[in-house]
Amino acid sequence: MLNFTRGTYLKSLCNRAHDLIKSNPDLAREEILPIIDRHLSKIQRSSTGYWGITESDMLYSKMLEQLKKFIMKANTNGLTAFMKEALSQTNDKVKIVFLAQETVCWSSLESFYFACKQDERFIAQLVYIPFTHVNADEAIDYLKIYREDRGLSIVNYDEYSLTAESPDIAVYVKPYDCIPMQYYITDVDKVINRCILISYGFEIASWAIDYHFKLPLQYKAWKFIVYGDKLKELAAQHGYNNGRNVVAWGHPRADYYNNLEKSRENIPDDWRKKIKNRKVVLWNTQHTVTDGTGCGTFFKWKNEVLSYFDNNLDIVLLWRPHPLMFGAIANNGLMTDAEVQQLISIVEKKDNIILDCSPDYRNSFYASDAIITDGTSFLIEYLCTEKPLIYTPREDDSVYFQDEICENIYIAKEEGDIIKLLDDIKCGTDLLKEKRLSFAKNLLRINPEGNGEYIKNQIYINLMQELEI
């Protein structure tokens, strides 16, 4: 079978050829034959990649060669019959494959995935692609979590064939090459003309600008979807293609905060028992804790934060370390494994501290009344909750839109800053609320139908526009 993209384009090509042959056969040859030759040449180049030529493209190549003969002979009767045959061998739905990674990244795809899965115009597939990192916990079985805890029909990367499946679109959630080599963009874009990147987080840390805009996937993607116009402007300034493939359609993660009261029902029972009626502050600590590039401030603030909650039992600390943080601490010799485990043990015994190392961060957003965060994507995503934020920058740290952030979000720089701000949160004082909400509205694209639904519709509209000759 031809996939939807090839079949639809072939239909447009045949219709155009048919009209031209009737009016001017020479013009038909002059206009259509170069297009066919370009397509055949590109398909042939794909044979040099890992996946070879897809089954759809094998059939497409044969049909293009047939089409050439009809055009050369100006045979409209044969072309009409050929068009019917091509239509009968074309998938009538867009096949889109989502390349999922760690479950903490799933929220960047979920609403978009289900929007496609529930739409009769699409076939949505889900494939797990492992991500390797020196600080990662290799014992976590993400594939099992997807299947058993989330109830998702997901295929492991080594059981899926781009050659046989011939999808029209592939969706990435990370731009890094810490994955099986056959899923590098340099091989995938040889067989899939339209790859999409939706970042696993909200880009904010300017020290990571090269990772945000200058990697091969950001350059080669058909659509690089970002959370707002301000970020699109940055991508145009710092990327290698002037932002020509960047679209500010909003981030799917924003969809989780449309009904926070309803979402709070998902909070685990053991958290509820510990929280009771107390206010909850989420503490997000990043893994780049060594000197130099990064934004982690765990060692700067750990004594002040933990001491505050030791002395204020009427408020709860919900600590969510980055999944790589404990590994980074031990691997860089900042604490031994035994010291890390001792810290975890002490924290877990506290009546007003919850350590959240679960695969999904969203419950920590739902349960909390405010956040203390390093300069990570949470600094932007938490704006969707409309709750107070305390940003803990390092001296060498900088973020995008830094001046606006410093004007609209609480900042902790000096000893004692966090104590004062936590006292305000405990009392319900939020002097920056109106300014913060206005800043969030200007920064983030929030579509009334939901960002996942909006992205799906835009993808279909753009695809159909490109398939018309």
C-alpha cells in the first residue's frame, strides 16, 4: 500500500498531468517529468540509509515510472485507469508514529497523541525509544510502565520497522542522539519526509541555547513546535534555518492545567495522608550541580530549605529532584552513594516532607500551592498553574526573557530570601500574581480547544496544503 502522503500526492500529480495532457502535452512533459525524476532520485538516495526504501516508496517508485510512460505518450485513457488503481492502493489515513522516551517526557506528547488516535483521519502509533545517559537509572523499566501503569499499546524500538510501516510523520520529543542509531534524524528523514519535534520541556535556560536550537533535528524537522511567539523569535535568531520550520502552536503540556481541581483527584493517597490540610511547596532541583555550565542550586539552598521545614511543621515540602540529580551528585564525588541514601532516608521519615521520584511529575504540580525551582523548564511550565513561583538562579545562570522573569516572578538570591518568601506563601500573600498572569499570557500559546487538538488540526491542514500540486 502507498501511505497517505505518497498516495495523495500521486493523485494530485495525476490530476495535474491529466489536465495538462488535454491542453498541452508538451507542457505536461516539461512540468511533470522533472517532478517525478526528483522524487525517484530522492527515493533512491534513501537506500543508503539504515532503513532502505520503505514498502510504500517501492510501490510509489513503480507507479511514478508508469506515470512517466502515460505522460510521454499523452495517454489520458490509460492515465484515468491508472489513477483509479493508485487510489485503490492508497491508505486513506495519515499514519503518525510517536517516538516516546522516559515516562517523564510522555506529557509532552500525550494530548497530541490522543487527539490523533481519536481522529478518524489518523492512525496513531506509539514506539518506545530508550534514552541513555551516564546519570540515568538503568533499572527503571519504562516500557513496562507505559504498558502496565499507563495501559498504552506501545511497541519497543527493535520491534518496529519504518520500512514495513511506512509512516507519513514521525514525532520526536528529544533532539539528542542518545538513542539507538537507526532513530537518528539523519537516517529517519531519509524515509520519512515529515518529522516533528516537540521539546520534552519548555525551553528557558540560555546556557543550553545550542541544545535548544542548533541540533540536527531542529534543523531537519518539518515542524519544530514551540510554546509561544517569543520562543519562535529566539529560534529564528539562533537556529541555522532562520526559524523557517518553527511554529508557535503551543505546548501539549499546557493541557494538563485546564482543570486543576479535577486534576488534584489524581494525587496519591499516601500524599494526601501526609499533606492533610497544609499548604504544599514543590522544590524542583536540577541535576547540573557542579561548577560551570548548568543551573542546579541544590547545595546552595539545601540547608536553608530543609531547616525551614524542620521548623515549620504547618507547611509541607514536596521535593522532586531531577531524575538524573542523585546520579550526578554521586558520579561527580559531591556525596557518596551512602551519603545520598542517608539523606533520602532522613527526608522520607519527615512528617512534612514528601520525596517524589515517581516517573510522572504532574501530581507534584497538582498537589503544590507554589514552587521553588532552578532555571529549568518548570520555571515556564508552572506558569500554567497560575500559582506562585520562586526562582533560584545561580550567579552564572541566565534564562531567556530574564528581565521579564525578574519583574514578574519571585527571586531568591541571598541567604534568607527563601525563608521570607515561604512565610508569604504560608500566609497566602502573592503580590506578583496579576503581573505573573499577564506575563504568562504573553509568553504561552494556549488554545481554547486544547494545544494537542490544535496541533493535530494544524498538522493535517499543513500536510494537505503541501500535497496539492
